[in-house]
Amino acid sequence: MQRLIMTCVLIIGFVSPCLCLRSMVGTKNTFYNVMDFGAHGNGKSDDSHAFSSAWQHTCGTQGTSTLVIPPKGVFLVTNITLKGPCKARSIHILLQGKIVAPAKDAWAKGLDPLILISNLNGLTIDGSGGQIDGFGSTWWKCRSCLRPRVISFVSCNDLTVRKLSISNSPRAHITIDGCNGAIFSNINIHAPRNSPNTDGFDIAFSKNILIEDCTIATGDDCIAINGGSSYINATGIACGPGHGISIGSLGKHNAHETVEEIYVYNCSFTKTTNGARIKTVPGGTGYAKRITFEKIKLIQTRNPIILDQFYHSVHLTTGVVQVSEVTYRGFQGTSANDKAINLDCGPSEEVEAYALYQSLAWVLNLQLHNVIFKTDCKRICLKLS
């Protein structure tokens, strides 16, 4: 019996180191600091090549790898592409320093974003202390110019971006295109209220996207949810200044576009030009359905609730984007103008809008002075619950 026990102890002692070694190999994390690849971090020298070289190593390493942009550095880049697929099973980007764009004349040729991130699975960007400045002031004065974005995510899955500050994009700050499964949390976006087309988030052809606990102050939509998007959740968004949270515009250039399963919850609109907004263009087709705005705080908000099916047009053509199953619930606060609720979907029989209100008193208890409920919709169902 004693011999058997000794044998078992020896076997366990032999196996355990193997198990430990295997565990260490599986969880190995390799770090690549852009400074080790020639970055200067002085805000004057172009560090684009150093970022690209560091990315190639990060992407090409098996296991888990981390790209480090260290604190206190200011990194000027003209255009960088972080592209997959990668050998790494999991990739982290630790953005602790500051990335800055050049002035307009020194920007890379074309309209590529300052940072393009594409074809990646399981990417995490941790921006504790990190900043990106798009230096958009050199672009905004040219209103007719086509302007680039700061950061674009294209065809990424299982994406996490947190604790990041982005400011002064020439155009939209963050675009999400063709992505499935993403969480953006504690993102701070800032641009002057008169900066043109500086959306906070632009989402298109994406699904299962959560944007939470963000502060967004821009010259355009805080969040724009465009065609091909579904299962989008915006929670805890402090919006203002800006143009509110918008569905669309949908149907531009007679396009067929769809948006569905959108949930906007526990958000505030402070001195924005719009609040909860849906906009479609005559001539387009498709639908926007199952959209909910709930628990919304209004602080001197213009157009708190607006459904506009004549966006950039005064004529309703044969094509129309159908809007249905829209819920507005639990709005509180003040409106900056007397037209607090504007449902403008035209007289056409082809237009059918559906709005659900918690109660009629809910509308009147908004503390909205001289409230006007204006609707040009011929077929609208106001349902009380």
C-alpha cells in the first residue's frame, strides 16, 4: 500500500510541471512598444512607420500580444493601417500617450482615415489616459472639402474599446462599418458645436453594437445609425452640443436601406439641435422598425422628438422608407422651442408611422412651455399604455 502511494506521488510530481508549462505557454503575452521601433513621441516627427512596424510584430505573434503607445509621448501620424487577420489569438492596444494628426496640407493623400482598423477578431483597445486629436480646425474652414475621419473600424468582430478620448476630427470621429459584436465604453468625444459633419459615432452595416457611458459633444450627430444596422444599443450617453441621436438619414440617392432593433436608453440631450431623431429621404425604400427611445433627459433641447421623412427634400416621391414600431417612453426635461414633438411623414397613403407613448400626460409633463404636437402623418397610431 505504501509503495502504491509513493508511485502516485511520483506520477503527480512528474505531470504537474508539464501542466504548468502548458498553461504558461497558452497565456504568454508579448509586448511591443512603438518607441522600440523608432517612434520619437515628440509631436513633430512622423511616427507612422514606427507604428506600422510595431503592428506587424504585434499581429504576427502567436498567443496574446499587446501594442503599447506609452504615456507622456505625443505621436504624430499621417496615416496608419492596423489590419488583420493576425496570427495572434488576442490583441490588445494599450493607448496611454497622445496620437495627433498633421495639419490639412500634410495629411496623407486621399481620404483614408487617420487610423484604419480592419479585419480583426477579439481586439481590445484600452485608452486609459490615451488621446487622439484629429486637428480638424485646419479642415473645417473648407466647407466644400471632402474630409477624412479619425478612426474607422471595418469588418471587425468581438471588439472592445474603452476609456479613450478623441477630439477635433475633420469629419466623423469614429466609424463602425461591417462589424459584428462591439462594445465602446467610457469614450469622450469633443469638437466645437460649429464644426461641420463631426459625428461622434457613425454606424453602418453593423450589428450587436453597444455604446455605453460616453460623453459626446460635437457639431453634428452624437450617434448616427445608418443603413444595414441592427441590434444597436446606446446607453448612458451624455450628448451635447450636437444634433442628438439619429436614425439615418436613410434612402439617399433612392437607396434601399434598413435599420431595426435600436434601443436608446438613459441618455441626456443638453442644448442639442435635436433629440431623438429619425430621418429618411424621399425616393428611398426599405424600413426603420422596432426603435425605442426610453428614459431620456432633455435640457433646453430643440426638437426633442422628430421624425422627418422629407430630409433634404420638400417633395414626397413614389419611394418611401417605411417607419414602424417606434417607442418614445419616459422623456423628461425642457425644450428650447415650442415644437417639441414633430412627426413629419407626409400625406401619402404609403407612409405609415407608429408611435407608442407611455401616457398622454407623459407628453404634457415634460415641462415643455407652449408645447406644440405637430404631425403631418396621415396614418399614425398613437397608442396609450
